[in-house]
Amino acid sequence: MKDKYTQKLIEGIDNIDKLDFKFDDFNEDIKLDEKDIENIKNKAYEKIYKSNLKKYKNKKIRTLVASISLILIIGTPTIRALVDHLYKYDISSGKIIKSEEAVYILREPITKKVGDGSITIDSFYIDTKDENIIINETAKNIKGFEYIKSELIVNNKDIMKDTYTKLDENTWTKHTGTYLNNKYNKNDKVKYIIKLRDKNDNITKVEFDIDLIEAKSVEEYNKNVPKDTKNDITLSALTTQENNNLYVDFMAIPKNENMNFEVDNYGNDINKNIGSGIYLIDSNGKKIEGEYVLEGISNNRFKFNTKELEKPYKIEVSSIDIGINREGQKLKSTKVKLPKLKVNEKLEIYKTIDIKDKNNELTFKNSKVIIESVERKILNKEDVYNIKIAYPDNKDNNVKLNYISIDPIPSILGGFKSNFVSSSQDAIKDGMYGNIDIYMSNKGINKPRGTEFNMSPSDYTVNGPWVIKLID
């Protein structure tokens, strides 16, 4: 049974459309800043307070009614346009960052010479919502130096705990995450320092003054750039013409806020060496394939030679590969427990697992995994539990699941359940991974053993085609 306040609120909603709001000129392309939005809210509250709903003294109730008023009178798409600039574009990395607050990005990559080599800050951004800082750095041909540490200085204070991955003695890459101690201010002075040591124990400091600008939202870009939407994903194109070369930077965002992903590949995976699969088509139907532009760490830039083409152009993207960031989105996993087997025993089980997650709408488009068979064997003196899987929802589906995450389940006694040590996966066909090996410790190797683990969706291929008509 509803309480009397809720009932009165419901009855009052019938009169909302009679309020004298003056929002006739609103449309989805209107550009408002935060002060404009706050002014609209305040005026909405004032109108509500003076209307026949003024009896609702509780601020939460007035806020709810005002929100409903705005949605009914302005329209849901416009409301979302005012408050949902969620997706920020990092120019340096091509990465799209989902954040409800401002994101500050590197104005442009910075490179410093070190001997015959160089160090580049490829990307640097601060998400002010979580006060999270991400730094991407690449060093090449650094001979005669040993890496010691990096420092991130904000207003003369080092705030970073250093992490480091070395590829070989002359080259390294770093992907570093850290947090600010205080709210970031655009006037804060930020400096990134790398300390190196030569063979004579002399210390060299490579200093980068970090110049940050506020990132524009993808939604703001999309007001003025060509785009197309397929399978609830909007793909847009930023274009630059240099002589006979047309450069295109792609951006992809979901149509729905609850559909979270990151793009791994626009077009074909570059490692497959089969071309990009992205085409520029001219007014006569002539088609040329785009080339990958390998600059920094971005994967969203392509080049087209337009010398023999006639405008207007359109771009066709047949598919994109996307991945789910489970940790960043706090997605849940599905627990899977499989039967005990003796060594060299194989069992056909055809068990269906549904791994959809309510926190990500993408998983609702394709979420079923069939475990067809399980087999236990000894390979190179290791106890291996082999699993053959299939993806039944892939048939006649434009959103194809091609890789799942397999993670061990922690044991309360330490380690992992079922003596889980590690896992690996092999592709079976068309880039789909369907052969899983679970490696178990040799303890109890002579006894029948099963396995259990957490399973979750990871990688999808989404088919279009997206056809983006370029503006002359």
C-alpha cells in the first residue's frame, strides 16, 4: 500500500503538463554549460514550488517532480543531452573515458631525447571523478642507461608509487595508474620525471612538464561529425585531409549508458596481417582500403589515398572488436563446477552456462556458452583439465562472443580451489576461442579430480556495417 505522500505525488503528476514552463525552443542540439543547467533546475524547482504541487516541502520530492517535469516537457533525449556527456575523448591515445565529471588529457604527446634514443609520454589523463591518473610511456633505444624510478610531481609533491615493466635492456613500456590526494585543479603544476643511471653511477633526470587540457565529450564531437549507429553502437569519424591523404580517427560509444565496452580493433586485427577491412568509397562506387596509422599507442587512426577518388565519400566499417573491462565496471562472474575425472577420462556433457551480467547490457545480446566435453590428461607431466566449448548465440547474431575469461576461485585456506594453477585458450575457428586448458597442481594427481572456476564474457566482435557519409 502506498503512503499518502506518494499517492499525492502520483495524483499531482497529472497536472505537470499544465505548468507554464517556457521550453519551446529546446532541441537536442542545444549547447548549455553547467550554469545553464543549474539555472534550469532552479527555475523548475521554483515553478513546482509555486504550482499546485507547492505542498511538497520536502526537497527530495520537489527534485523528483522537477525532474519528471523536465522529462515530460523538454523530452528525454534532450535531458540526456544536457546531463549525459559521459564519454570523453583522449586525443593522444584514441581512448574513450567514461566519466560523469571533467577529464583532463595531455595536450599532445611529449618526446625527449636520451642519447641515441628517446622517451615518449604517449598519453596522460586525470579523471576528476575518481581522481585517477593514467600514464602511458614508451622508451626506445635507451643504451647505456639503467631505469631507476619515475616520479609524478603535483605542486612539488611526489604522489606516485612506481611500477615498471622492462621489455629488454634498451626498450621499455609503462602503463601506470595512481591517485591524487586532493581534488585536481586546472592550475596545478604537474611534472613527470624519469630517473636513469649510467655505467658510472651518474643519475640522469628526464623531466616532462605535463600540459593538460579538458577533454571534449564524444557527444559534443558527434554534433558536428559524420556518424552511423548499428547494434546500439554509434561510430563517428574525425577527418583531416593532408594533400592526397585523408586521415580518419574513429570513436565508438554505446547508445545506452548501461552498455560498457572498450574498442580493441576498428576493422581487422592488425596482427592478422590481412588488411584493415575498412573502406573509403567515392561517388562512383570506387573503393579503397584504409591503412593503419601506427602512431603512439592509438589504434583508431587510418589513412586513405584519395588521389583518384571523387567526392562525396563514405566510409564502410564491417565490424569492430570490443572488450569488456570487468574490473573497471565491477561486473560479476558465473561460477562453474565441472565433474571429477580420472586421468585420460573424457565425458560429453553439453552443459549450458548463461554468463550475462545485469550491469552490462552488452552481455544480454550474447551470453550463452555450451560446455560440450571435458577431458583430463597428463601433458608434459602436468595435470590438465581440457574443456571444449561452443557459443550457440553466435549463429545469425551480429554481436558474436569470441572469448571468455576464466579465473580461479580463491580458497579460504589460501591458494585456489580445485588446485587451479593457470589456464590457457586456443582459437578453434573464425577467431573464436573454444579450447580451454586448466592446469592443476600435481598434488592428488592419481585421484579423480574436477575443477571449478569463474567464467565471464570478455571479447565480442560486433558486425555492422557502419556506413558513414563524410561531409564535403
